[in-house]
Amino acid sequence: MRLTGYVYNTWDKWATDVRLLVEALDASGQVAGSMLVSVYGKVPPSGRSYWDVPLTVSGASYRVTVQSADWRTYGAGGG
């Protein structure tokens, strides 16, 4: 089984090294297991990037939150 989705960037900077916390929840909403997932590539300003992870723990539902990201400005300016 796999869990897939998009991460959206509403900022005006590039998001790099985005890490997601994926939590498997049991029927009562308690965390049954979790894993960290890296988003492939960079997430452009006002854009989105796809992520896909094989599940190692099954649950009644899943919660995904952004654990961390680095913010970068890429431009033509010098110095």
C-alpha cells in the first residue's frame, strides 16, 4: 500500500529539503506508527511537488504534516 499527495508552497521562496511526518492513526485517532518522508526535488514559489511513500504501518487514517523545510531564493542578482 502507498500513500501519495502534494505539498503546496504559498511562499515567494523555494522550499528545499522538505521533510514530511506521516502518522498512521488507529480507529480511536491515536498514533499507531510514524515515518519521515522526503519530498522529491524543490517546491517552487506558489507551486507544488508530488510525494509518494510505501506505507510500513497501516492505520484507519493518516495525518501528514510538514516537519521541516529550507527556504531559498534563486535569482539572477549578484552579490
